[in-house]
Amino acid sequence: MLELSNIIEAEEKFILSSIGGRRIWIDLYETNLTDVMILRLARHLENISSKVAKLALVGCDKKTFKKINHHLMNSECRLAGQIKLFEDPEIAKDWLVGKLHSREGER
């Protein structure tokens, strides 16, 4: 989990130093997130939320997705309920660039 935490930190620095409106895809395939890492990821999303136009989670199970959204709703993060969950990365990419309507291809 240290590797994931390092990736989160580096990504956060990059995103916060950039111009807003980013479309972000987070690939969580084969990542077993502990409750501590779910909270860390949710806090990361809170921190970068002002720079995010659209965000897709790919390969995340529904239980983990609900936990992340729950944390975001409790923190009143503007991304709460706005993040989409996808199983197929190609469909997620299409949604991020506007080739799909919000309900198509979602998990």
C-alpha cells in the first residue's frame, strides 16, 4: 500500500499545480484497498476536486466505490455522487471524453 500512497501523493502534487478541468481515470484493477487506503483515496479526491471536471474509477468493486462516495458525501466534497464506476477501461475513456452518456457502460 506504500506504493499506492506514493502514487497518490505524486498525482496530487501534479494535479494541484495544473490548470483545472481535468478528466481523470483511476485504475484500481487488482488493488485490494484496506479501509485506511479507501479513506486516503477519498481524501485525495477531496483535495483535487477543484481541479477535476470528470472522474472515472475503473476496476473497483461496488462495495469499495460506495465507501469512497460515503466519505466524500460526509466531507461535502463536490465530487460526491459525481464519480462514475466502470468495469471496462475503454468505456470509461469514452465517457471521460464525452462519447458516452453518463449511464452507458457504468457498473
